[in-house]
Amino acid sequence: MTATALTCVSTYAAATAAPTASVPATPDTAALAGSLTKQKLTWGACDYGDPDTNAKFAQPNVNCTTVKVPRDWHNPRDGKTWNIRVSQAFNSALTDSRHKGTIFVNPGGPGGDGLPWAAGMQIRTPDLQPYYNYVGFDPRGVGQSTHAGCEISQVLSDAIKRLQDQSKLCSETPDVKLVNTEQTTYDMDFIRVLLGERKISYVGYSYGTWLGTRYANTFAAHTDKVLLDSALDVTEPTMQRTFGFQTTARERIFTEELLPYITRHNDLYKLGTDRNALYKRYFAATSKLSASTVKITWIFSGASNLFYKSSAITDAADVVVDLINAGEKAGTTPSSPPSSSDPMTSSTAEIQPADPAGEVRATMSKIVADSTSTQAQKRSAQRLSALVAPLTDLSQVSRSAVDPDNVKYESVFDFVACNDGQWTQGLQYWNDLNARKTKEEPFAASLGSFVAPPACAFWRSPNTNPTVNAATFPKVIVLQDELDGATAYEAGSVTGTRLPGARFIATDNESSHGAFPYSTECVDRPIIDYFLTGKGPSKKVTICSAKPLPKETETFEMWGTLGPNGRERPAVLQPSAAARAATEATSDLLALGGFEHDFAPFLRQYYGSAGVDLGRKAVAEH
């Protein structure tokens, strides 16, 4: 290694050490990358890998390229490189007098496809478009960028033992270790170098808030304006606390938003006006169905999108009706009750011979055949049966033929979440936690959320999320919805109120994930002004009111009151049709990102990769 390389690596190490009273040096990614800095970027048409996505995000000023980065920024001169696929919406040259910079966008996950977001964010923010270029990118391990993985066994065996073996193997695989937030921030900064920008601005959703905070903390001198939307608790050393709140947040959506909504519309759903009675009735009915059946129903009906966007509440209300009908007419205990070997949220649980989709169809058939069923009940049952019907064609034999015993495991969510810092380990801890949460959070339990520990429970990592350096950290805006079902208010509000210099905007009584643009003056105007002028809100905390839910003309109080402004009728903006379409399309991308983490492992265990594709299609269509 040359003396220059030694100097560069030393700079890297100093920048990532625990902050001290002195201002740390900003890493020089151009020097670290060496000859890679001279690469010529070849821009061409973007292909997002799906015709529908291509159509939604077709923009004449958006092109894509591939950037070569050091595989390991700790050892950049070893000659090994990875590819990062990048998109850019180009609106103004650096020499243009109106040019205010380039906004990098990350949709979260970890593991969300970022490539469509240059086009998506451009259309979503017409007020900013004349002044900014936009960059989307697939982070390392994701989409069209270089992947990493580890070979794992899918042979039927003890689920916990397999989880332990898998986590140990993957955590020790060299390439897998390099799929983490720290490495991605260096990739981002190197992209900045190649684009010729002195600084970048940033919009990050969900995990993207963790990534954006890490970038701004490490590369403060290269950071301009930052929006952290739907935030993880970035003050924590690991992601464990944030993702631990996820089931709590979904329990809150179910009890505080969905059930009251159904009772307010008893004329439509015919389940009564008493929320407590409806709560008891739902769990009495679903206790007669397997957790896998309940979960299949939530996925394929589109109801699971409620965890990401409040507009899906009508789909979720229909599912509550369907599951109550199904459970009350089933009359038996579930044929495959939840257990430690039932494949729910963990990709490591046992493969069962049961066919959840077949169970759904059999139960729906009972409703259709029952002479006491109403015509509305029969129509709902037939609709749900048709939605899950394609799954029943995926037999165990065909699935086994598609998925061999040993497969390449490429869960970027697990890689990043586990590599970024040590989660609490030990089987007893997670068994005790799951047992307690099963009692405290029955809705999440009914979806099988507490049947196995996460992969991070057995994943060794020496890393930690560094403390933010208050002396250099830029002034950012944090935006959080009160009932966000993916990043709970308990996490986002900590980031918004404790991150040095941050301005916090909270939307009372809103449950969507990924809020900006929200199309109200209270939420959007200060963010737009911040990106145009650099001046954030004057108040440290701003409380805004949510828009009404579908089929309603007023906003109802849910959970708790954040502040007096949250009860006011919001001034609703009227974005263009193109902006509305782009906002809906990118919201769908956020929901699909959540699907990959929440539901894809479950479907893969029962129906293989073909089942995952069907589930992804069902979520997208709703």
C-alpha cells in the first residue's frame, strides 16, 4: 500500500471515531477512491426493471448511469470494486445562476429500490424542480447495484438452530459485512464528487433518515439542506429500538384508527357502533383462523397497505368484515395454529405443509354456501377467494423444484440492520419479549409477528451508530406522522426533538408513512421554503392537522392530542395531476419496500419466489 493510501485510510478512521470536542476531518472520498475518481459516467435511458414502473416515472430529463466504487472504503486500494446504479433528473448546470444544488433521495427499507426516486421526487416537488437536480440510487446490495449474499440451507430442521447458523454464517461473510450504512454514505459522497457538486441536499424516508443522519454527521462539510421524513430514532446506537416499536405502531393503527373508522361507518360495514365490542368480536373470530390465513388475507386484499398509507383504510375495513365473517362461520379451531415453527415474519421458521391460501378459499366457500350469509358477505368472500386463488396453484412440489435446499440469502434489510450495530442477543430474551408482546399487542400477534426472533438476535457486529457531533451537524427538518405504522412516533419524535438544531414538524392524527409532500400548507410550505431559502421553521416544534380519511369530511382525534394546531382544519393544497400521480406512485414504492421486509419472507416459505411475486403484485395493485 502506498503512503498516500495509508494517509487516506487514516483520515477515514479518524472521521468515524467517537466524536471529540474538536471538529473531525471530513473524509476525502476522491482521494480514497484513487483512479476511480477519473471514471467517465455514461448516461442513458433508465430501466427500472418493470414496464409499469418505467411508464410511471418516464421523464425526458432523467437518465441513469453506473458508478464504480471501492468495494470496501476501509481498504479502497485493494482493486475490488462494486457497481452503484444511479439516476439523475437534470434541470440546471452547476454554473446556472438559479442552480441551488442536487437533492439525493433514499426511500428507506433498508433495501428499498432508490433508482426511480430521481424522477419521482422531481414530479412530487414542482416548486423545487427549476432549482434542483435530483439523484436516486440503488444502495449497495439493492436492485441494479452489486449484490452480496451468503449460502444458507433451507433443509427442514429446527427453525431456531437454522436461524442461529444462518446469522453466524452471514455475519462472517466478507461481502455481507460491507452492506451497511457507513459504506453507503461513502458511496453517496463519491457520487457527489463525480457530479461535481460541492454539497448535496437530501430527502430520506424511513431508514433513509438513519442513512441521511449518518451522511450529514460524517460529511457535514458536504451537506446542505436535509429532510428526515418518518424517522428512526437516530440517537440510538442501533436500529433495535425503532423496529421494536413497529408492532406497537400497527396495534395503534388498528385500535385507534381502523376500528373507530368502521364504527363511524356502520351504515357501510354493519359491525355496530361500539369499538370495544368490535375489538372483542374481531379477536374472537380470528382466534378460529390460523395466523397464516389471517396474514394471507391482509396481504392479498391490500389491507396491509394501511401500515404505510391512510388511504388504504377502506381496504382494511373490508378485511375486518371478511375475517369476522370467516371466523364466525368457520366454527373450528385453526388447522395450523401459530407456533414457534409457523412461518410468519421470520424467513427462518419451519416450512409447513399447510396451504394458507387453500384455507382462505375453503373458509370463503363456507360463507358462500351458508344460507345465513348475506349477499354482501358472499360477494366479499368470493372476491377474497379470487384474490388468493393464484397461490393455490403453487404446490409444494413445484415450489421445492424452484427453491433448492441451499439458496443465496440476500436480505439487505437484515444485512444493514444487523451490521449497523449489535442487537440484544440470546434466545431467552427474545422468547420472553415475544411472549409479553403477544399479550400486549394481540393484533400484531394475530398476524404471527412474535413467533421467532429476528436474524439480528444472533448476528454479531462490532459496529455502532456514532453520536451526532452537535458542533458540525447541519440544521435539518424532521417530519413525522403521529400514527405512522412503520416508524413509530416514539422513535421519530425523539429524532425531531433531540437531534441538534433540528426543527420538528408533526402531523396529528395522520398514519401514513413517508409524508412529504402532504399537500397542506402547514406541512409543505415550511419545507419548500427551507429548500428554497435555507431558512427552517422559526419554532422548534410545529404541530399540523391531518387531512380527513376517505369518505369523511372532518378529521377525528386518535390516540392523543399533539397540540392545539393539530385540531384545526388544514388548508389543503391542490397539486397538479402529475404531482398527485407521482406522489401516489412513490407511496406505492414505500409500501412495496415494507412488503419486502414484512411479508415476502412469509410467502417465500410457503410458496417460494413465485409466491412473493404474486404478493408483490397484489400489494402494488391496491
